[in-house]
Amino acid sequence: MSVPESEGTPSVRIGKLGEGQWALGYREPLNKNEEMKRNDDGLNVRRRILEIYSRYGFDSIDPADLRGRFRWYGLYTQRRPGIDGGKTAVLEPEDLEDRYFMLRIRIDGGQLDHAQLRTIAEVSRRYARGTADVTDRQNIQLHWVQIQDVPAIWEALEAVGLSTTEACGDTPRVILGCPLAGIAADEIIDATPEIAAITDRYVGDPEFSNLPRKFKSSVSGCAAQCAIHEINDVAFVGVVNQAGESGYDLWVGGGLSTNPMIGRRLGAFVRAGQVPEVWAGVTGLFRDYGYRRLRHRARIKFLVADWGPEKFREVLEKEYLGYALPDGPAPAAPPHGVRDHVGVHQQRDGNCYVGFAPTVGRLSGEALDVIAGLAAAYGSGRVRTTTEQKMVIVDVPPDRTEALVKDLDQAGLPARPSAFRRHTMACTGIEFCKLAITETKARAADLIAELERRLPGFEVPVTINVNGCPNSCARIQTADIGLKGSLVTGPDGTPVEGFQVHLGGALSGGDGTGSGFGRKLRGLKTTAEDLPGYVERILRRFQAGRQPGESFAAWTARATDQELT
């Protein structure tokens, strides 16, 4: 539901131009991005890719499409090789970008069948130099894609029910869900139908193809709360109300990047069949009331912070739903702090699922083929992606799990990984990303190997998240050890690759009151070369000083600055 342009409350307007909120009558674009979207809906670029750009090549692409609307179909130009991190904030986009693309395949709920995974593997080998990365939003990203190959890639993906539509851009991006939806023995509610209904009805719908900024969703009934509801724009979290009815607790306004915020509970209970219309109500409210004047304030978290959850719920119910939602309970805190589903566990039907750990999400077309083959040989062929850059093979008979674990291990995909391999994530980094300052994937892989060598037998689940820039794609603020890529002063006084350190971030689950962002000590940075030594030193101090059962986040909260440097 849209709010008429004539409506609005002058008292809430900010300055002459306000915040660019459509609901208050501000329709004139206030920045280049808004102008680009007004000039042509991002969804319309598909036709030009098919009919013009794929036929006439990279040089035929309109810049407004190349650096704007291509994102509506999961396409970003990747970073040109050889440009160091010191140039990231200096060069213009056209000087940073290569003539190749990253292509993001959206995998809503993290659910893949055998044919889909085989198809992604084939696309990777044929069109993307064998690349494939599992992201912490359950997508798979390919690199080295050329514009002339995009139509063939789309044809292959769409033939098996996959899509890149609205994988990026100011749109409703992939919907996070528990990879074990409908499978886990301790599941509160199966969110599979809700995610399917939202994607079928609304992804690619022009009604929601021009939002103020990107819009991240989570719908999950997972008892472990693996879909990280606290840091999504909108989230539906599985709960059981006082009447014993399973449904969802509604959250809005979470997000990280350079101004992180924990989402807010609206205190509303959403029944399973209501989820799509409530999701559409929240999305429409963001579209109409979201701040469009400044890009850095255009996420829904800023609107929620200004309004508060009470006003947000009131506007949602009165102007978008047309009915009041009942009050409901907060989700219970998860039974343990690990949300990745790695290892061998029983399903509700008596079969098992086996979660395994690609190193920081880095795979290949060949590895995807191996995974698809193992899933077919040992299970039903179904595979899942997680929000921790991990994967899960489901429907494995109990007497075949150990054989599968052995084959996964031989493929370099351990189901019983070290604590460091299990709990380390990394974003794309300077290898492909135009925003990055530092290398991440290789650095993180080297860090894992070094820590495994230096600290054998370390078993405490300490998360280490490595990000190449301040935007927190790898969720550095909510990690035990968050590493933000930056240039630091090296031993000889010259700038070198390094990381600013965040310590003790956490997502507690439940009502979110125990969640917090990592502690930043003034000037606490490390060069990339010294990173393994720094992390080893901190972890040894943690081992020596922790109280029985104490988490790393709890320890850092009481540790002295000297102990953390």
C-alpha cells in the first residue's frame, strides 16, 4: 500500500527538502542514485542486457546501467587486478573496475537441489573460470563473468529454478532462512512456505524494485537462530505464544556497516499465513517513509531509530495492514552460541544432516560438483548453504554418515573442522571487490593454518571475521575478533595492509538485550603480516585468564587494555 503524495505532517519534515520521504510528498530525486532509479526502473535493464549489451560487448553499456541498474540482476564489475588498497578511495569507479563481473546467485533460504548445484558448478566452469564463493547470506557468487555470457548463464540457472533477480541493488535481496527448515528435530516452525510465498509474489515486482537502499530479510523457525535476525532490516523469528501456537516474532531495523544497530522487536506475533503480507507491509513502509536524501542514512535502521518500535508498529498496522497484530513473546535465547549447523546431527525423520566447512566460503566449480555428487550418493541430493559460509548435506541415513564424513574430509571439506576453520569468515576482499582495501580470503586461510599449527587442540568457539573495508559484509562488529581492513603504518614507516581490531562482539539471540558490538581500543591495529602473532597472543591470554565456561566476549568485557593489545 502506498501513501498518497499529498499526505504528510509538516512538523516532521527536516529542512527544506526533508529526508526525501515519498510519503511526505518528497518525490524529486535528491541524489544521483535516486535520479537513476527515477529515470528507469532497475528491472528494465534485463532487456537491454539481452538485446544490446550481450551482443555488442562491454563498451556498449550505458554507465548508469553498468554502475547502477546491473545490480538489480546481481551484477557488479569486479576490481581490476593490480590496484592496491591505497587507491580504493582515490580512483573513480571507471578506473577501479575491470571488464568482468561478479555474478550473485540468490539462494533464498539456502535451499538447493542436486540439479541446481550441478548447474551452478557447470556455469562456474564454463563461464566463471571455475570460481565460486558461498557468502554469509547463503548466496553463491561467481567471478570473471563476461557480459556476452550473461544470457546463457541466466538461461541455465532459470531452467532449474534459480535466479539472479534482485540479488543486489535497492531491492529485497535474498531472504535468509534456516538451512534445516522442515528438517531439524528441534525446529520451532518450518519457514519454507513463507520464504517461497514472499519470493514468488514479490521478488521482481516493480512495487518493491525502488527502495531507498538494499533491504535484507530473515524468516526462520530455527531454535539456534542461525538466520541472524538481530542484524536484518526485517526478521521473523520462530516463537510459541501463550496459547501454544507456533508463529513469528517481528523485528525491524537491524544492520551493520559503518553505523551498526541491533534490530528492534515490535512485540507483535505474526501467524504463519500472515508473514508474506506483513513482510510486504514493512517493505512498503520502508519504500514510502525511508530516507532517500542521503545514501548513508537510507537504510531502514535509521527510520526505526528515529521513530522507535511503537510508532513503527502503529504506522505498519494502520496504514499498511489495516488491522492490529496481537502481542507476542520474545524468542527464547538459543540453547548454545553456535549457529552454523556444522557436524553430524539427527533430523526429525531419523535421517541425519552433515554440515561441513569450506575454508572461508571459498569453493570452485569442481568442488561444487564433488559436493553435488556426495549429496546424491549419500542422501537425497539436497544441499543447503548457511549464514556462516558453510554447507550442509541432508537426508543421510545414520549408518552412512561416517563414510560421508570421510569423503568430505578427503575433498578438503571437513565436517569436524578445527575451531579456527569452523568459526572464521572472510568477505571477498581486494581480489575482486572495488571497495576493499586489503586482501581477505587468502589472509584468513593463512591465519587458520597458522593458528591450527600454533594452538593445536584449541576448542573454544571463538569467531574470527575478516573484512576488507569498513562495510562489514563479513559482520566484523558481531564477531569475537573482528578485523576491518585498513592501511596501517609498517615497521619502516610506510603504509602497508593491515586491520583495525574489534573484540568481543556478540549476537545473543532472544530479545537482543545481550547482543553487542565489538570493543575498539584506540589505535589497536595490526599489520597483515603480524596478524597471526596478534591473534595467537590474544587467544593465549584468553585461555590463561578465562573463568570456567566464560566466553571470549565476556572475557574481553572485563580484560584490561593491556591484555587486549
